[in-house]
Amino acid sequence: MLSGMPPEQRNTYAITLGTFLQHQHFQVEAHTELFLATLMRYREQGKFLVHGFVIMPNHVHILLTPAHDQPLPKCVQLIKGGYSFAVRKLQPQQVWQNGYHEHRVRDLMDYDNQLRYIANNPPAARLPKTFRFVHTHAEWSGLVDPCPDALLG
């Protein structure tokens, strides 16, 4: 649970991070596992809540709620920078395209739509039904946070 700012004053965001030149960086399972470990490390440190994610071969979608003292750009910087630093030992090339796409979640319907969109990325890309790196996979069920109270109305 995030402390400080009341939950009703924190926003939830759907963010998309693209890989440099759409390179299939996360086709390498070791990269994908390292990214997920990096994301969850910052979650465990209380930098943000993670409500959903998918790590596709050339991009990542995350539904998150920043901590009161972590503006969204800082959260993205932690995720991208933390992962880039960690992966340098495996691959020294640039990983990320500049910037990111953000969408502020407006209400519970929007939240549900964003989660559904994230979860449907692998089937839409014709990835195997056994695709592991999405929040709906049983392996990750304990790693995602529930819907923020502020969106429950």
C-alpha cells in the first residue's frame, strides 16, 4: 500500500514504453525476466502500484498508480533507467525509444478497458496461448495490486 497522499488524490495511468527502433528486445526471455524483476523491485520499494502489465517483444504496457512522492515521469525514469542499467551486462545497445505514451485513467470503466487491452495484447499479436509475460498469467497473480479505491467510486 502506498502511504502519504490519500488514495483519492493519486492518479492511475496506462503507460506504453517502446523499444528502440521497434527492436524485438524482449523476444529474449532473459531480458523479459530482468525487466519484470526491475518493475517489481520498484513496486516493492513503494514507488508505485502495478495493476497490470504485458511485456511484448518490442514494447511494454503497464497500468500503475505512482506513490504520492513519485510523479509519473519519475516512475517511468526509474523503470526505463533501472532496466537499462541492469541489462547493460547482457546487451550494451540502446533499449528504449525516447519518451513514452501515457493515459490517465478516468474511472472504473476506463480502468477495466485498459486492463482488458493490456491482457489482449498477446492474442492480438498472435503470440502463443502459453505466453507468460502478462499479468493474467497464474505465475504473476500475486504481483499485481487491486484496483485503486478512488476508481471504485
